[in-house]
Amino acid sequence: MALGYRPDWVGQQRYEWFYLYGAIEPLRGRSYFWLLPDLTSESVRFFVEELRQEVGQDLVLIWDGAGGHRAVHKQGVHGVWPVALPAASPQLNPVESVWRVWRKRLANRIFESLQALQEAVMEELRIFWQEPEVVISLTAYPWWRKALKYTT
């Protein structure tokens, strides 16, 4: 092979994906996750409505500035009060701690199919809904505990 020669790429790159939606409640350690096919305003609305139904009461959602999250602010969902975090401030969002731990568990693995990846995702998320104390230890920041104490 001559210096500077780039070999031909044999094969076809193909991508499949899904989106993981999640919400946590830092004081009680409750967590809710949905795997959805896209990140659209309709999917965000579906997730928020399902979350509201599961919780069974009004709720406050802390959102980062992701584009898909803006749909909830614009359209509104009955009984859901969205609060936007400042831009570029993931350290303020409790669910980011869950994502950080979760990503480490799935890093550097290759999956044969999207279904295999989905199954691995669900298996790795299981600890969060089966062991609420894990969620509490990751997300119940002192300032959240103090703020939520006055709202519950």
C-alpha cells in the first residue's frame, strides 16, 4: 500500500435510533422512562401526558434548553408546569446524573440490532426504578431538597 493511499470502504453505513425520555423525582427516587422513535413535539407531549397520568397529580418539570422540550412550553399540558433551566447548565438538572451513570454502563459496547440495544437500555435502567435510593443518592441535591421541601 502506497503512502497516502486510503483503502476503499467496503460496506454500507446504516443508522437506526430511538430516543430515551426520562423523568425523576429526587426526593422519593421515583423514575419514569420511555423509549420513543423520535424527538418531536408530539413525542414530547405524549411523554409528558403519560408522565402526568402516571403521577396522578400536577407536577413541575425541570427542562434544559433542548429544542424538543420547548413544545411543552408553547403548547402546555394540563397540570404540568415546565420550568426552564438556564442555557448550558447541566449541573443544575438532576436527571443528568442519572444519564451520566447510565451512559457509562452502555459505553464501548456493540449491539447486533436496535432491539438488542433497547433491551440493554431497559436492563441498565432497571436499577433506577427498582432501587429508588440510587436515584435519591444521584439526584437529591441539597438545593433541590430545600426548594422541594417548600412545595410538598
